[in-house]
Amino acid sequence: MPSSAPAIPPEHITGLILAGGQGTRMGGVDKGLQLLGGQPLAWHCAQRLQPQVGPLLINANRHLDTYRALGYPVVADLSLPDTEAYAGPLAGFAAGLAACQTPWLLTVACDTPHFPQDLSQRLAQAAAAQDCPIAMACTPPEEPGSERPVLQPTFCLIHTSLADSVRQYVGGGGRKLRQWAAQHGQCLVQFDDAQAFYNANTPDELARLQDMTPPHK
């Protein structure tokens, strides 16, 4: 039966591109600014995410002016007690939730530019239908015979009521995104095309993404 839960409209969702990492496995470069088809990875993510949400933010910790030139507000990780620089995606969640002016925040990783075009719609449907504050993307099991889906934890729809929770978790030294999300009764939404979540952590993976992406004209 169709759910009677009210839909979450796109204008109630702020998009957040997570580009605040160190890019360690790519030699320390700023991954969001690496070119793909002639444009930065973060630009590709913005083009894919913008039609799915209302406002759009970028989380970055260096080259802030370069990111701002893409046309969207930039939020750096929060300065929290006893928290090192580049504290991981949850630090980006905390920064995004602190800046978010809508009821919901949708996060995507800057190195995964082919994420589903119905990501926001499907996560929002699940969050509304199951009344859960976190809807997380996942893909089908990889191991033969396994029933455990592969989580895609940086692709989350999060209610802004969790802003204090993630801030306290990160400020207390917590870095495990899945552990934090599980505390709040997350719901999982499976996307059958695992390749949509192919990400570039290394130069070789970026080269493969180049082969998958037509040049921007």
C-alpha cells in the first residue's frame, strides 16, 4: 500500500558536498578540485545534486575561495575541543547541520560524481514512510550468499534535530559514521546500481572515472 506519510519536498532539503578530506590515498591533493572531463569533481557533484534539493553547500577545509567560485556557500569543519584537523566525514556532517536552514540535510561525497539522480527522492520517501531521522543509501550484497547490503554511509539524509548529537559525538572523539548513525535508528535504502557509487580514492580510480565520464562541453 502507498505510504500515507507526508512527502519531504526538495525545498526542505539542503544538499552538502563533502570535500573536506585530506585526500591521503591520492597523494594529499584536494580531491574535490581534481578535474574530471575538464571540470572539478565538486562541480560535477553540484550539477547532479542541485536539481534534487533546495539550497546547496560545500564542506571544504582548504582552497575555500576556489570552492566558492563554483557558486555555492562553503562551510569548513567546526572548531571543536580536542578535535584534530580533517576529522572525517562526520565533521563535515556537523558543519553542514550547523549551517543548514532547512529541516533536512542530504550529504554526498565529492569523489562520487555519478551518484543516483533519484537519491534525494528515494531517501526522502524512506525517511517519511519509516519516520526515521537518518536515511542511508546502500547497494546490493557483494559476497555470494550474503544478505548484508553494502552501506554507502556518506550518502545520507539527516534531520537537523541531530545537529547537537553529531557535534557532541565528534567533539568527544567519535569518528565512526556508521556507529553514530546506528544510534539513531537509521533506515537503509538500497540502490541496485553499485557503479553509481564508484568513487575515486586513488589516481588509478580517478583515471577510471575519466573513462566513465564524457568531456564537458
